[in-house]
Amino acid sequence: MPILTMKTWSGITEDQKRDMVETFTRESCRILDCKQEHVMIVIEEVDRGNWGLEGGLAKDLYPKKK
């Protein structure tokens, strides 16, 4: 059973989550030749203040769009 964990910045919409789960499930089944009921997706949302990249905090480098 494939278990896929995806980390993303917090604030994505429910529609975006649904789209990611559908897409990751479909593509995992295609690549791994398995059934949809065997694929599990875990979405972990991380606050931008707890995400570092390019030597800084994501909240400073990529502020939320208004």
C-alpha cells in the first residue's frame, strides 16, 4: 500500500487538497500499477514561519498573497 506524505505551506484550499489527492492517487496507480483503494495520501500543512529555505524563513521570502 503506497502512503504518500506531502508537506505544503498552510493555507491551501479544500479544492486544492482534493485536486492533489485525486492527481497523486491517479498517478501513483498508473506508475505503481495498483488500485486506488490501496493508495493513502497525507497532507501536512506547515506554517511559513516554520519553513526555511534560501537561508531565510518562507514567510519573509514568500509572503501570503492577498
